[in-house]
Amino acid sequence: MQDSLLQLQRLVEQFLQQPITPVNFHHLEISIRLQLQLIGRGLLQYTLGQLEPATVEEASPRITFQGDTYRRRPKQPKTIYSSFGPLEYSRFRYEGCERGQKSIFPLDLQLGLEAHLATPVLAERVGRLVVDHEQSQVLNMLARDHGVCWATPTLRKVTAAISNGMASFREEAQVHKVLGWLKQAFASKGRYRPVLTVGRDGIMVPIRNQGFKEASSATLAVYNRRRKRLGTVYLGFMPEPGQTTMTEQLTALVKRVLSEWHAQQGACPRLAYVTDGGHHPREYFKTVLRKMPDLWSRDPKQKLAWQWILDYWHVCGYVSKLATALFGETGKAHKWFATMRRWLRDRRGGIANILRSATQHLALVGKRTKAQEEVFEEAYRFLRKNSRWMQYADYRRAGLPIGSGITEAACKTVFTQRLKRSGMSWHNVSGQRIVNLRVLHLSGVWQEAHANYLNTMEFPKEGSGKRSAAKTSQKAA
């Protein structure tokens, strides 16, 4: 330690004796950082050597872990990796008392090593890096910043460990986040009741040897009394038949938020479900949301008043199809569409006015092509069938959002920006690991989930990795 401090002093003295230039100052900062890294590595190396007894006799002869018993065996050397670089140390191995059990290393468990080789700090650093960067970039950053030189399989093992571990605490952290926003929303000033908004959408992602398949994303957002969005939490899942995992996870999140908010005696917010007209969003509303019991009602059969809102811009696309089918690609079509778009947004019953206007123009238009007739029938049928979910003037008066922009943006931020780069294709398992970490990062709950993950790790009992009472008493004496 003394030599390291002297080296730092020499670096500063050498810099002071040279001309002050950007190059010299750049070299000084890099040299100091490298020297501090060596100091940190040495301190960690020394600390690891003090954590277990020096001799076999001083260590606990047996320990228990997860209901199984293990017996003591001699120490074995190990190389682990920290934010300061690789560390060498030895620790006791404990062998399973029953045949077929794997040996464990209690000290490794107590240190919280991910994949048995990365310290919690370095593993978290890896997790944050893979959120935005590709494997080759992450490996270069680890080598440059931490002196850690891994192969790709090692990086994948650590990524899998930190992703799987933190994913278990996503829901708890997201619920805590949303409850905080609800409390803030009800304490705000304004003319509207706070709104809890759910959104769900799909996006095509490249799956190895299968082409593009539909993944799913979802959002849960809170708006205050002035219609300002306070925050959003995200969900994302790789492609699967029926999107059952997304349905289960989103339902569990929504139910837990409402249940805990009700338990805190909070008033029921307005409940909005804003999506496009896709199959999975539609089925989710019909089979899940509109069947949720109303916790705030004395009638046990009463259901929550979820308002399904078809995305305004999605509906505008169908209105645009009507305009094209009626007038072709002309200025008249653009003018009619602009007028109808305003009617849709601002007029009460605006969708009925649009359908009426389209029917009137249809009678005046001359002969149309078969393609125009098909486009008109498709758009008209969709608008008429779903008109009850397009009362945008009423929604706006109630302070409800009318666009699913945050959910569509979730598809981009959760999936596109990371999983759809040039030349990429994914397996479902490896893609989900990255999605799990991106969801935690984008929802702003990374630190809470990581802290909960570390706090709930299991450790062996009966003196595993601790100094024995005999050694402690000898040192005290």
C-alpha cells in the first residue's frame, strides 16, 4: 500500500515538473486511474484472504444449505473478476454428504458471485452494458475499463445470471414505482381525476432460423390531474404462441397495483386501456380487463370500469383509407381527410358524422375500381364495428389519453433499438435476457430490483465462510 501511495506521489510530481499541456494532463489522469485500480485490486485481494480460517481444523466441519448437509474439504484456488480486475484466492470446498450432490463453496455464495466468477459490482456493470451494447462492444469495454478479458461464453453466462436474478424482482419494484406515482397524482392540483393507463402492442423481431415473429410489449402509466404523464413502467416478452406470458405478467402487475393502492385507502383512478385494434389487445380487454372485480364497490359482482380506447392515430389511418377510396390521391381526398380527422377528435359522436359523410359521398362518386371498393368496405366496416371505442371528444373531456404512443414507443425502446440492429437474429432465451434488463432500466427500477436481489440471496449456515469461535477468541486474547 505504501509503495502504491509513493507511486501516486511520483506521478503528480512528474506532472508538475512538465509543461502543462492537454497531452500531459491526459496521461496523468490515465496513470492515476490505473494506479488506483491496482490499489483497489490489492485491497480486495488482501480482504479475500482474511475471510476464511487459514487451516482446515478451524473451519466448520459441516454446513447446511437449502436443506442439504455438506462436509468440509480442503481449500481450492479460484480466479474471480471484479471491477478492479481479476483476483486470486483460495476457499474451502464443502462436499455433499449424499451421493450425487454437487460440492459448494460457501464463501462464493456469501460474496454473491454471479456465475461463480463475477463480483456483484462487475456483474451489475455487465448488466448495464448489455442493455445498450452488443457483445463485442461489451467485451472491449470490460477489457479497457476493468482489465477483464473474457470470451463470449463467459459474458453470456454472467448476463444470464444477472438477468434471471433481477427479473424475479421486477414486479415488486414496478408496483412500488407505480404506487408512488398514484400518490403523487392524487396529491396534484387540476380538474381531472388521475388516470391509470394500460397499453399493449406487438412487434416483429428476428428469430434465428425462423424469420420474423411477433414479440409483445406493454406499458402501465399514470397521469395526474392536469393530464401530465408522471411515469411509465414497461413489460416485454419474446415471441410465444398466444402471448400467454405477457398476459399473465401484465395481469399480475395491474391487479397488484390496484390491490395495494386499495389497501392504502386510495381512491380509484380512472382506468384506460389504449391500444390499436389487434387481436391480442382486443382479446386481453374482453377476457381479462373488463372482468376484473371492482375493489372499491360493495357489490362483489361489480366489475372495474375499464375504458378501452382505440388509438386515435390508428383510427385516422382507416379514415385516410376512406378518403383515398372515395376521391383517389387528390387534393379533395386530403381536404376531406383533414376535416374528418378534426371531427373525429373534437366532435361528440364524430365517428358517426364521418360514416354519414362517407356514405353521402359514396352515392355521388361515379364508377370505382374493385380495389377502391374493397378498401372502402374494409375501412368502413372497421370504423362502424368499433365506433363505441372512438368517442375521443368525451375521452378528452374526462382527461383520458387518446393515443397509444407510449406503448408504440415501448416497442421501439424495448425491442427495436437493441434487438433489431443490422444482421441480428436471436434465440428466444437469449433475447429475453436482454429484454428483462432493458425493462428494468427503462422503468427506472434497476437499483431497487438489484438491491432486493442481493438482499434475498441464500447463504449456508453453521459458520460457513466465517472465522471459527476458536480463532476469534485467540485473536481477541
